[in-house]
Amino acid sequence: MPTQGEENPIYFVEVQFQTDTEIYSRLFSEISLYLRQNKPKNSWRGVVIYPNRSLDTADIKNYSEFFTSQRISRIYLN
């Protein structure tokens, strides 16, 4: 849920403990829908949490700018 101050980003968190080749397309669709419907003044960030790197099998080529800019981060728990 968004915080009140515009300086605090909205965080979208996805916890993924199984292989899902569609995770990034779904995540960006849901983020875009939220931003369209709610028109927040806050910036946003995304975090995807995996138990290990081997489950991160989705292609990011259409979303690489989000990863390069660090708007989306991936965390591997192992």
C-alpha cells in the first residue's frame, strides 16, 4: 500500500518459489494496471524474491531497462 509522502516509493514485492516463465510479463502488467488505476504521485520499485537463482528462468529482454536502472531488483535467498 502506498505511503503518504511522495518521497517514499511504492514497493511491489513478488515471492516466487517455483519456475514461472511468465513472472515478469505478469508483474509488469500488474504494476502498470495499478499505476493506471491509482495514479500515485510516488515513484515505485519492485522486488522479486527467489529461494535460489535456478528458479529465475524468465526472459527479461523486454524489461531489461527496469533491471539496469534498478527499479526492479531480484533477491536470491541462498
